[in-house]
Amino acid sequence: MLSLSFIRENPDLVRKGAQLKGEPAPVDRILELDRKRRDIVTQVEQLKAEQRRGSAASRGADEGAKNELRAMRERIKELEATLGPIEQALNQLLLEVPNPPHESVPVGKDASGNVTVREWGERKARPFTVRPHYEVAERLGIIDFERGVKVATSRFFFLKGAGARLERALLNFMLDLHIREHGYTEIFPPMLVNRAAMIGTTQLPKFADDSFVIEKRDLWLIPTAEVPVTNMYRDEVVDPQALPIKHVAWSTNFRSEAGAAGKDTRGYVRVHQFNKVELVKWSEPSRSMAELESLVANAETILQKLEIPYRVLLMCTGDMGFGQWKKYDLEAWSPGESRFLEVSSCSNYGDFQARRMNTRYRGKDGKLEFVHTLNGSGLALPRTVVAILENYQNADGSVTVPLPLRTYMGGLEVIKESS
């Protein structure tokens, strides 16, 4: 969330930032309500000052003077009663203003404006046609899409046998690497959160339609571990000596994919329920961009150790999220579909989330300041599984298990139909 004072002092910058992101921003309405609120506050303060002067001189005053004081008190009450709805409306409108992109973000209208920062790994030519992951998975009997639909609805699935084991191996491999080599503290978070948590990390009100909710309890199924983990320090002042704080968590996530109707309807690419390892950081403002680069490198390490070709994209203004200040995407190569698939988004939110959550630290001058928050997938499981099934596919339809995962899979080297 942007502060009201920032919008008041930089209205053109805020309008331009929203325009670059292709988002609406009710700047004019906010400024109008802000002026009205400040006018009322000024009137109230003036009336209270007059009231104090009148009260001091009221001893022995005639009935007319006393009536004037009573009328003044009533007027103050009336004015103060109008402030509540105005402030409520202002707070709601502030939640609708997107975070202007950082000056280093390339300008672009859509994905065509993203910039490839680097590519890693060799997209090897094969002496056979690489089949799409869903064909291989069904033939190997490791993913059952039909029964997932039967017991739930479309975009649900069952992982079976070596498929379930592969996913579990990836989770443990990723967590162990981030903890041991990158210095993150492991967190196992709640997978239901309250409305305040969803607001804090910008899922609400913007992305309500993409979320699953238990309406009777006003509890929300998390779309990512970012939500509960980032909210851990809501309404807290964190120890500046502890910054940067680095947490890693895995969670099962739920997304309705309301905005993705008709996209990737087949297979394990876009589903309603999926596992993901999430990296979350809290940083001093002066260090947050360096922490973003480090976050991206941490996520890249997973793909490098798995020897999966990938590319890193710097997202343009028109292809960023509502709250991101700067964002990178990591995309793994999918030879079965001859395209790159996003396996991680790494973002710096600046103080945008921290203002919503009131997460602060005490600076060197002793003043309370908002931290900067960052998060990124390290990695999302479905598309990482897809990348393995296609990049490690053999001519006979079997899949070689990547070397770093074999210990986690009890020494299994190749997934075959009987695995």
C-alpha cells in the first residue's frame, strides 16, 4: 500500500505507475476525499479551540453564551461523525492503488516487453520425439488426471507411486538445499489464513476471484506460502540486527485460476492444487535490491543442480503483478511442448506489503521505518516435475531420475511403468 502522503505529494507518478502496469488507480477520488477529510479536521480543531476559550470564560456567562457552547459541541460531534465513513472509504481506495514499478523495470505492455537476462543449460537435441509430460505420466501410471476430476473437478489429479515419490523428493531436496546452503530458516505455515493476512500480501481485494474461501468462517485457502509466512511479523517491530530475515516454507496451495479459463487445461501445468517451496525475506530498504538478486540466484541453484535448461526474465511494467516493485521470472525448458514454463517468480515489493501489515524496524537514527519484503518460488513443483519428465525422458518412454534426487527416492535411477 502507498501512503496517503506519498499519493498526495506524487499524484502524477502514481497515475503513471498504474498506467504502465495497465491497472486502474482511483487517485483523483483519493485526493478529493483527502481534501474533504483535512477540511473537516481543520474545522473540528478550530471549533475545539473556540470551545476551550469559551469554556474558560463561561463562568457567570449568560444563557446565550452557554447555548452557543452547546451548539458548538453538537457541531463538533456532527463533523466527527462524518470523518469515519470518509476515512473508511479512503482506506478501501488505498488498497486499490498498485505499486509503481521501480525505475529499473523495462517499459512494456505485455509479455513481449520482458527482457531475457540470461539463459543457462543446453537444450539438447534428441534422436526421438519427446512426448508431452501428460502422455508420459499417464503411460508410466504416475499421475491420474481422470480420477482427480472424478473425486473433485477439473484441474485436480492424483500422484501415484513414483510420481508421488518424485514430488516428495523434490520438496525435500529443495528445502534441504535452501536451509543448508542458502541459510534460510524452515517454516511450516498454516494453509488457511484470515482476511487480514490476504489483504496484507495484496491478494485482497484485487485477487478475490482467484482464491478459494470458506465463507462461513471467512478463512481463505492460501494461494502461496508467501501469505502466511510474510504475515508472521504483521503489527511487529522486527530486530534490525536480524535483518535480512530469511524463511523457507513448503505448502499446498489453492488457486481457482479464474483468469486462466481455457489455458493449459491438459496436464500438470495449471492446476487448482499444487505444492510449492517459497522463499521469503525481510530486508532493510537500502539492501532490498541486492537481496532480490540473491533470491533469484538461490532459486536458480535448484535448476542448475537438476541440470534443467532455463532462462531468467526481467518482467516489464505491463507484465508485473499489482504489488511488485521489481520482478524476475525463471522459466524451465519444456522440450515436449517446445516452450519455456514459469517455475518461479521472484519479487521485491519494497515497503508496499509492509505498510499493509505494519511491519517495521528501528533504523540507526532510532526512528521506526517499514521493512522491504521479498519472495520467490524456490521452486513450484508441478512445472518442475513437467521439466523432469520431458528433459530426462528416454526413447522407451521411461524417465531417468536426476542424480540429486536419487537418495531421496531410495536409490531409484529410472522411472518405468512398473516403478
